[in-house]
Amino acid sequence: MNEVKENIPSNQIFTSLSDRHSYSYDASFGTFLPDMVIQVKNKIDQQEFTI
């Protein structure tokens, strides 16, 4: 997680419980609470941030 924080601007990283909970739902029936959420701004960011 520290490596991610070093390479991604802090305004694109969400680590609070409420933010992580908001992003824990998708189109499936399951939920998963992520350790962090990264907001991508464009396709290049998405390619770079895909882990």
C-alpha cells in the first residue's frame, strides 16, 4: 500500500472507512471492503494503476 501511495497523487486515493464502504459494492451479489480506492482520471491512469 505504501508503494501505491508513493506513485499516485493523494487526491486520487481514498482510505477512509466511509469511502471504502461506498466503493465496496458492484453489480454482483457479494461485497468486498477494499483497503483503498484509487480514482483514475483517464485511460492512461487506468493502465498505470491496474494491479
